[in-house]
Amino acid sequence: MLYNQVQDLKGTIRVYCRVRPFLQGQTNGQSTVDYIGENGNIMIVNPLKQGKDARKVFSFNKVFGQNVSQEQIYIDTQPLIRSVLDGFNVCIFAYGQTGSGKTYTMSGPDMTTEQTWGVNYRALRDLFQISKERSDFIRYEVGVQMIEIYNEQVRDLLVMDGSNRRYPFPFSF
């Protein structure tokens, strides 16, 4: 219980920023990231603007630079997995424009080695490992949902039959 109180003190909502590493074929010279601070700040430069308008600072709980591994990203979210097994609800939400690195961070660039696994696969591995360790005295029922919201369409990412099941988005703005 003390463990979950510590998690609560860290904040029930945490916002992280990850600067995705350049992919093969992308040039390193096109980065707009000027500075990543230890305090969760990131400075972005707009090369099309001049003076003070060219730089903007954004604040997060933590910023992960391009050289941060998939494992290092997961280490910050890993404590939430234990909270799930203690009965707390957890949502890990990736947000950003197309190509910004959501899939890279959540699933990983490929599944060939555990080293490249993203947050999703690492979380599932830990969930099942911890539940197995506790199986002598606790029985868990695990449910997982993975959805994508894109162009006001909700798509179930776990449908296995290739149908890409879509659900109507019930909100209008």
C-alpha cells in the first residue's frame, strides 16, 4: 500500500515527452530540438522565425532525448504496472502527429529482440511475470484494450482477423 501512496505523490497524471530517434534514411540535420533540460523542459527552434519567437520552451514531467533506449523509457512507466496488479486503473496514452514516434515508443520498431520492445510489450511481460509470481495466493484476470483514434475514427488495434474493426466516434465538436 505504501508503494501506491508513493506513486500517488508522484502525481496521478504524468506527461512525458520523447524525442524519437531518427529512422534510417532520415538526416540528423533537420532536428528542431535545441535543448533538453534535466527538469523536464525542452526548447524547440522554429527555423522559419527570428528572435525570441524562434524558440519555445515546453515543460513536462520528464523529457527523453533521442539517445534514450526503449528500456529507459519503460523504467519510468514500470511502477504503474505494479499498481495495476494492486487494483488500480492505469492508462498509458501516446499522443502526437503522424510519424512522431507513438508506435515506435509504444510497440517498438520491430519485435526481433526484447531490446527493441516498446512500452506495451514490456508492460505485458511484467504483468504476467508478476502475476505468475503471486499465483500461489492471488488469481488475476487481465484485460487489455488498444485503440487508435485517427481522423475521428476509433479503430481496435487488437482485432486479429484483418478487418480493422472501426467504431463510430460518438462526439461532435
